[in-house]
Amino acid sequence: MGNDNTNNLISRRHFIGSIVAATTAGAFLKACTASSPWQIGIYTRPWNQWDYLVAFDSIAEAGFKYVGLMSQKGGRVIDQNTTDEKAAIIAEEAKSRGLEIISISGHRFEGEKPIDENVASLKKLIDNAVICNCPSLMLNGVSRPEYVDGYYKVIAEACDYAAEKGIFLNLKPHGGTNATGVQCRENIAKVGHKNFTLWYDPGNIYYYSNGEIDPVNDVTNVDGLVKGMCVKDFRMPKDVNVTPGTGMVDFPKLFERMRQGGFTGGPLVIECLNTGEIPYVTAEAKKALEFLEGILA
């Protein structure tokens, strides 16, 4: 009888000790996660065959806390024509799912319209970002050389307004006149405002160079400029609908080089995944999140 009691006592102590250890480890891991300098999110683009609410549900299910607004069925989730009321509804839908809106891609430059009209449109998009409590707008640049001066004049005239509202404006590599890190640096220098920075995109570096320029090399040209990043992979011959970590981009080397250049924390927003039906895309999103968490740990 005495041995049974002793064994029971030892088992009980062992059980309690295991619970305490597990709880302590869990708290430690939670603290480590909370203190991470990276905000890993995902854009709505992989769900662009459906309404943005489908994307929000899947993104939350996959375990993300941050979402970027980009495309949905029928167009952009938010653009410069979105009303204040609609922006507020979208913001509340994200919040109700535990998601923070971290980036918005919805700007469109209309080169045939006057500069002041384009400035007003960009300011309206900035206002929409404020309603969504979103800290940054991702801008695609322009492909036509004759639009370059006007495009960056618009951004220059909106920079102070964005800064006052607490919104960063960020250029991304997107082909045409801003296809590489060198071109992006030159265009950012045209504006010359601390509120206009770079949102790097390694997949686009490969895409617009037909796989010839490795982003690990290209990123050396943008040291000190990177504010955030589209986490995008690439496969030949010309495909970016690739789950990060399964294509040509060497993300561990890329992040190592970006840290050397001063990008040691900030938004990392996945833009593309392998395509498929909703359950498959959701599973791919979860894989991408786990991949990034693993290489950034």
C-alpha cells in the first residue's frame, strides 16, 4: 500500500511538474514570438477568384495576424475610389477575424489627367489607409517613360500629407521604369522624402528580368531603403504564383543580405501562392507562414 501511495505521489508530482514546464515553455515561446521584429502577413491576391471575405476567413484560419489588401474578384479590395464607409466596413471585417491590415495596394496613376487630380486621388487612398489603421501604401510605379516625371511629382506632393497621417508610401519593383533595385533607388531619390521608401519584391526581380537577375545580388543596391517586403517566389519560365520556399528565390540568403543592408525588422507580406481551390490555397498559406517563421527564428 505504501509503495502504491509513493508511486502515486511521484506520478502526481511528475504530472504537475510537466504541466508547469509546458506552461513555462509556452509562455517563453509566446514571449519570443511577441518580441519578433517581423510582422508576417499575406495579401488577398491568392484568393482573387473570390470576395475579400473569403480571403479574410482563410488567412485567419491559416494562422496569420496581418493581412495586406490587394486584389479580389472584380478588382481591388480598396482603391482611391473606395468610400469612407466601405473602407470602415472592410476594416471592421478584418478586425473581427483578429487581423490587422498592414499594407494596401490600390493606387492607380492616370497619366492623361492633371497632376492635381492624381494628387487628390492618392490623398484619398491615404485617407482610406487611415480608416483601416494601415501604416503603409504599396505603389507599383509606372511602365511608360513619359509618365515618370508626373508620377513621382504626384508622390512628392503627397508625401507630407501621408507623413502627417502616419502613412508610409512605398515603391516596389514592378517592371518598366522600376524593374530593379537600381531603378527603384533612382526613382526614390527623385522624390527625396524620408516618407517614400522601398517595398522589396524578390519574385518581381526574377520575373521582369526573365530569371536572369538574382534578387540576392540585386538587393545590394537598395541598402538603407527597405521598409517592407512582398514575399514572392518565382519559377521558370515566368511564374510568380508560387508558394514561397518552393521556387528559385533563396530566401535564407536574401534575408541575411537584407539584414546586412539595414532591414532587420518590419512587414513581410506574402503576395502569391500556388493556385487551387480554397482549402488548398489556405493550406499553402499556412505552409508559407511556417516556412518564414522557420528561417527567421
